[in-house]
Amino acid sequence: MPFMVIIWLGPLLFNDMKGPWIFGYGSLVWQPNFRFVRKTPAYIKGWGRRFWQGSTDHRGIPGSPGRVVTLINQVGGICWGIAYQIAEADSKFVISKLNVREKGGYQLLHTQIYPKEVNEPVKGKVYIAMPENPNYLGEATTENIAAQIVMSKGPSGPNVEYVFKLAEALRKIGVHDAHTFEIEKIILKLR
Ligand code: SIN
């Protein structure tokens, strides 16, 4: 009888494991808020994490944006985060929910993901806010970035919470991100 159940559920389980991968490097690291079948630390190549994206819908408001992370092109760079595999059956719903969540300037791009717990790279997707988007703020000193973050809050809460939660989640998976940790350190001094 259990054998029959496995045969019956088999296609469903197998299908789930074939679903798309999403790579998260910002809030998606610590707060995915969607259903997934697998989660693992992972990295993508050629990108670096920076607090260069303005947030007017989550951690700031129009006219007084907060700062959240995006990725910048970096030859030889590696960005660590979390890769999630979504069940095929959930993928449309999850992506449409994420498209709304990331609507403040991010676009969904194809990428090669290197999940720690999988022996080979997988094809996946990542939300990146490119410099052409209207909320892009770009480079600033870590002091100025931290000062702006301390002052900012939006519908999702204080901007400092985004930094603290991201830094904590990166530490938990053993990732040292100099840019994020430097901003966290300055914020802690400013408060
Ligand atoms: C991400 O987490 O991968 C995208 C940026 C964000 O939502 O903070």
C-alpha cells in the first residue's frame, strides 16, 4: 500500500523539484514570505551588493527615500545570499507576488546560481535594480548611506531594521560582506 502511495504522489513530488530557483541577496535573504521546496546558501558571480537603491515603498517614502540593496556589476565578484527552489505548481503565484513586492525599481533577470547544497550550478532568477530605474540613488560614502538609513522609515518599517536583519542573516550563513557590515557598524555608532 505505501508503495502505491509513492507511485501516486511521485509525479507531484518530482514536478515540485523541477520548479524555478530564485536568488535573494537583500530582504529575500531574511524574509522570503513565500512558499518554497528548498532553501540553501548560494552565490552568483559577477555582482557585488550595494546600498545604492532608493526605497520609497518599503523603507522610505516618496520624497524621502530609504536605502536598500541592489547589485552592481563587478568583474570577478561573488555575491552570497540564499537560493530558493519554488514548486512548479506555485511558481506563477510566487513570481507575481514578488513582482509586486519588488516593483520599486527591480527587474527580474536570468542568472546562474551556485547553491551550496547542489553540486552543479542551476539556472535561476534574481531581482536587480539597474541604474536606469527612477529610484536608483547610486554611490555614496558609507557614512552618508548610514546617515540616510538612520533617518528613514517606510510602510515596511524602519530602514535600520533592513540593515540589521540582513547583516544578521549573512552572519548566520557565515558570509562576510564588508559593505553591509561597515554600514551596520556606522549605524550602531550613530544611534
Ligand atoms: C533581494 O532581496 O534579492 C532583492 C532586494 C530586496 O528585496 O531587498
